[in-house]
Amino acid sequence: MKRIASVIGMPQQNVALYEELHAAVWPSVVARLTASHVVNYSIYRHDELLFSYMEYDGEDFDADMAAMAADHATQEWWAVCMPLQRPVEGRGEREWWKELPEVFHLD
């Protein structure tokens, strides 16, 4: 099991639309997440900051993430959601959401 936490900015004027979209995530996007072995996925908001947590229970993370990125419905979803977000400083060159290091985990 791979645990992934990440963070991104959310300008206040975009909060209502972003939360409305995520109250009814497109079924095709949910299906692709499931097919890519993403489980226990949550997004939280604090003021102008979004925090996500997900678990990956597959065998080939890179291949499953590539399949998700190649999925047409997911690309459309990202095209709607990404303009609402504001990447944070210090993210990796290929990151949109900045992945956070795990500093503690209790099993």
C-alpha cells in the first residue's frame, strides 16, 4: 500500500465551484480512479489550501497513473478543475499538486 498526501492552493473565489464539482464527481472519473487502484481518496480544504490523501493498492503505480492521465474523461475533468487551483511553491517540476513527505504513520 502506497500512501500519498499532497497540497495545492485554491483561491477563495473558486471554492464554491470546486466544492460543487466535487460533490458530484463524474462517474467516469471515479471509475478511472478505481481502475487505477486508487482507494481511500479524500480532499480537504482549509481556507485557500486543499489537502488530498489517497492510497494506492496496485502493482505498478507509474503505469496506473499514466493510464489515468491518458483517459479522456479524466483529461476533461482536469481541464475543468485545474484552472480553479493554484499550485504551491516548492512543488516538483512535473507536479501539479505538491506531494508531501510522510512524517508519522500509526498502523
